[in-house]
Amino acid sequence: MRLLFFAHLKDITHCAEMNLPGGDMDTDDLWCKLIEAHPGLETFRASVRLAKNSEYVGRDARFTEADEVALIPPVSGG
Amino acid sequence: MRLLFFAHLKDITHCAEMNLPGGDMDTDDLWCKLIEAHPGLETFRASVRLAKNSEYVGRDARFTEADEVALIPPVSGG
Amino acid sequence: MEIEIQLTDTPIAAYLSAPTSGVGAGAWVEFRGLVRGEENGGVIAALEYEAYSPMAETEMRRIITELASGQPCLFVRAIHRIGIVPVGEAAIYIGIAGRHRAEAFALLAGFMDRLKQDVPIWKRRALTATELAELKIK
Amino acid sequence: MEIEIQLTDTPIAAYLSAPTSGVGAGAWVEFRGLVRGEENGGVIAALEYEAYSPMAETEMRRIITELASGQPCLFVRAIHRIGIVPVGEAAIYIGIAGRHRAEAFALLAGFMDRLKQDVPIWKRRALTATELAELKIK
């Protein structure tokens, strides 16, 4: 699965995207793997929303290998 | 006193302005004289506001010979 | 706050620059009230506006000043066209610069409401295409 | 309703024409969110914006479509600038044509609120005059 990081999350991960191997996952599985790869992300978990293939998803979302998942920290456009 | 008519009131009075002789007047005096000169104005009395020297005035206003008084029917700008 | 008020019998420019003085401005909002192609259900080609000029300008300034005491902005420009205004053209323009959008939006909405209550400007009549054409020939 | 959405890394034009298709339009409202010369109390020269591009465009379109179901308008154009935006320039532009001003104002205010909640665009950092100058040399 392709993972995208934005804004200050890139300062934590030191990258704009990464590939996360693994098949069917729920949001908890995903966060576990994310925090394993980048422990610094844990602090932001509460404030970050997830988007799957360019759409916000809730806590009940499931992800597959083919999905593009973005971590969306609080936005500040305009 | 100089009296100004606008919009459909001009269709009643057939003029944009008139001179009304006479000194100190209150709004009732003014309307009496106006209706005497142009009986067709009576219908509009309830909906018309008066402005004295370019400022709206209330029913307690007084007018002198030197004032410019405008009859302001409901506006429709914009 | 800087205020510019204008009544004009010529078309309102399609582009009006933002005030250069508004260094602290975070919001620049502009509104144009356009003449629509129908009035009271009938097809029209233009509207004719009439104003009590000095008072209309004074009232617009007064309304802006009053509203700005609650919604402080940096700059307001209000232009109302009088005379014949063809369909699609602007009868009114208002441009407001504010530190933030909230006060600029509030001032804009408030001004338009008050304009339509208090500013001595009237839609004098609606013109059909034929009437408008005849007027141009004259 | 016609919707135009754009993310751009070049300055947003000072003049953007009203839609010609909006024959029934009685209101044309435009908003520019300008970069202010201060951020968190400090003097700045520019802001750098970052976007999750395809999703930011999708979200803007979705928000407009949702809001327009309650506030039907004729045309909406939304442009957000990304990259470095110097002070005084517009980071966002929105232009809305509606039959009447009420729905255009409501759509504008609603869009800006939702933009600041949901559209994946971030103020990445504030640049001082020195930082901005260095960037231009590079």
C-alpha cells in the first residue's frame, strides 16, 4: 500500500511517501505498522485523519494493498 | 422650501421639484400643503419617508423656508 | 478606514484594483449586483435607475461607517450606477478589504441589506429590447 | 451549475472574468484571501503552501456541490495557490455567480469555512524577507 505524508508529518518521517507491504488491514493495523516504521507519528495519531484514494475515511475503514492512503494532519489552507 | 420628488411620485406631481412657500412647519403641516398641491400624493403618504437636507427625519421634524425636503418612496437600488 | 463612494452613469469597470494601502488586509471581497434578464416575470433588456444623488452618497457612507463600528474593515469602495443599465451589467459594485474575511463578509451583507432599505436609489422602469434600441437611436 | 477548480503555483490573476454563461445571474461575488504581513505575531514576507493535489481538488468540488444543494448557484470558480505566496498576494480566489446575492454569499462563507476544515492544503512555513530573498537567488 502507498502511504503519503504531508506538512509536518514529513519532518517526522523524513519522506513524502512510503510503501507499506501487507494485505487487508483496518485502521488499527495500519497505525500499528505506521508507528512501528516511524515511532514519532504516534503523537499525531489523534489529530491526523486518514484518506483512502483521495477520500476521507472513518475508523471503520479497511485497506488493501492497492490503496493509496494519505495521513492528513489538520489543514490550514486559504 | 424646496421639495423634491422621485421615482413614481414624479408621475403624480408631474415635476421633480417645487417650491412651497411658508415658514415653520411640522410634518403634518407639510403633508397638508403637499396634498393640497398634489392630491394624488395622499395615497403614498404612509409609505413615503421624508428627508430634510439629505437626512431622513422622523414625524417630530420641523421644517423652515431654507430646507430642502425630499419625499423618499420605498427605495429599490442594488 | 478609507471609504470611496461613487454614483456613475457609465459602466462600472470589470476590474477595479484592490487598495494598495491595505498592507494588513487578509481579505478582499468584491460584489457586483447584475441586472437580470427578467423583472416581475417579463423579459427585459435594461433597467433605469434614478438616485437622489447627494443623499444617496451620504447614506451609503453613513451605513458603511455605522456597520464598520461593529465590523472594522480597512477599505470600502461602493459604486452605484444610475441611468440605463443593460442586462448583464453591474448596477452596484462593492469592494471591501478587511484584516480577516469574517468582518468583510459581514460588512458586505449588511451593506447590501441596508442599501435596499435606506439608500435613495430607485429602479425607475424596466426597458424591453425595443425600448432600449429606440433609446439608442435617439 | 458549472464548477471550475484549480491549484496553481503561479500568481492568481488580478482580474478573472465573470462567466458569460450566467445570463440569469444577479450576483457576482469574488473573494481573495491575501497573505498578511504577519503570522503568529512575527513579520513575514511570504507563506509556503503545500497541497495533496488530486484530493484537494476533489474535496473543493465536493464541498461546493454539497453546499450548492442548499444554496443553488450558477457558477463557482475556486483557485488555490500552492508554493511560495508573497505577502499581499492571493492564496485563494473564489468567484460565485448566483441568481441572487443571498445564496452566493452563503455559498462563499460556507466554502471558506469548509476549506479551512477539510481541504488538504497546508501553510507549510512562513518565510522572512531574508529567506524569501535567498530563495529567489537560488
